[in-house]
Amino acid sequence: EDKVVQSPLSLVVHEGDTVTLNCSYEVTNFRSLLWYKQEKKAPTFLFMLTSSGIEKKSGRLSSILDKKELFSILNITATQTGDSAIYLCARTGAQKLVFGQGTRLTINP
Amino acid sequence: DGGITQSPKYLFRKEGQNVTLSCEQNLNHDAMYWYRQDPGQGLRLIYYSQIVNDFQKGDIAEGYSVSREKKESFPLTVTSAQKNPTAFYLCASSTRTSGGAHEQFFGPGTRLTVL
């Protein structure tokens, strides 16, 4: 079964630190990889990555996809307590998304 | 305001009872999805529908049923056959193209607890 694996599963850092979250997948023929942030309830969309090697940025968050090595990373610089959340990645399938298990990120003041 | 609504927010059920979770969207999306999330875990797909009057099983469909009689609505019934129904249930919707899945928009979720 095609899997999406995220690491680490849990991460605790201090405010101001930089973090890198990882997402690896097994299938090669897919269109996009997506990142979501889930604070309490509904996941909210962060990025959709389609092309390898092109970084997407939004404020302190950035993400990049490597289609050759089958992984993506999500970077958060100068972390704030409001960044505490579960971060989910998902790859597109034929008619659905396949999600990883998520990384729970906790930012301590 | 365009969006996805789910109701109720919290639901308590006795063992052996069926319960239906509501999901409505006014985004004019063709595709709708139901996920289950357990503590510390990602999202697992229960059922999805690409078009009205059609739906497919996801990875964990056993013990669940759905209907898609209207484009805006995709209710999920948790039946008594579901062995471990206590979980957080998320509904999502997206546009549909022949090229594959797209970004999904999520509702606020329903937390179901079986007593």
C-alpha cells in the first residue's frame, strides 16, 4: 500500500528555534504534495507542491519537494507559540489524498 | 460566507446505536470526503464521493455508510457494526478534475464519543 510517512512524530522546541519537518512517500507517479496545519479542529491548507526543487514560501514557513528522493520538508523559522499544531502532509492519488500520520509540534515560550 | 459546516460539534452515543453526522458545503465542490482522526494520528479516509449519487469506499469503510443525494450534502452514518467509533470525524470537499485530486477544504469536525 502506498504510504506517506512523516517524521518526527512529535517535536518540542523553544520559541525562536527553527524546525524542519519531514514527509516521505513511496509512489513516484503523483501530481502534488500538500501540507496542512491543524491547530484544534479543521486542518488549514499551507502549501501545494508540484514541481521538484522549487521552494514555496509564506512568511516564516517554507517547503520544498524532491521528486527524485521522494520527500518533502516543511521549514519554520523563528518559531512562535502560535506555530504549535499538528502538521499533516498528503500526496494526491487518483481521486483522493493520502495523508501521513502527522507531526505534533509544540513551541514552548 | 462560503465554507463547510459539520454538525453536531460533539456527539455522545450509546453502544449499539446508529448515529448520523452532517456535512454541508456551499463551495460548489463536486467532491466530498469523510475522514476519521484518532489521538496522535493522521487522517484516515472512510468514504468519498466525486459526484452526486456516487461514492466509493476509502481505507476504513467497514461499519460506516454514506449517501450523496445532493451536491451540497454528504452525511455519514456510524453504524453499530463499527467496533471502535469514538474518534474525531472530519468532512472535506474539493473541486474535481480528470487530472486527479486537488486541495481539500475541511469542516470543523465532529467529536463522537461512545459511552
